[in-house]
Amino acid sequence: MKNIKFVVKVDRGGARAPAYVQRVDSTPIHMTTNRKLALLMGKYTAEDAVKCLQNSRCIPKLESVQVNAARSDRSERPILN
């Protein structure tokens, strides 16, 4: 089963490479140009990140990504005592 997660891609215009949101802290949002390091997030979290990044120089976009769903098989869960 596949789940859909979102990545926030930011185009800064010109010849710059697109950046992706890597980490969301209380105030700053950390960016990376490496797509594999981009933060996968739910739709509402991604929309909040887009709202924070909107200004005249940045053009943020949501990109959907399909990821494998985590299995909920009891045999794979660790036993806690």
C-alpha cells in the first residue's frame, strides 16, 4: 500500500538550483538542494511551510511523493518490558 506525502520545493528564480525544505524549526526553515534529504511531510504541515516561505523572491510549490506504508505486523514490533 502506498501513502502520499509532500515535499516543498522552492524556486528562487534565475539560474539558482531549486531548494527543498530539509527541516522546520520554531523560526527558521532549513533548506537543501539535495532532493534525497528533503523532509517528507503531511499535507497540512507542507501547506504551513509554503505559507511561511511565500515572499517576493521565493516561489514555493508542493510536490507529492508516493511512499511505502509502514507495516503494522505485530511480529516486527519490538517487545517492551
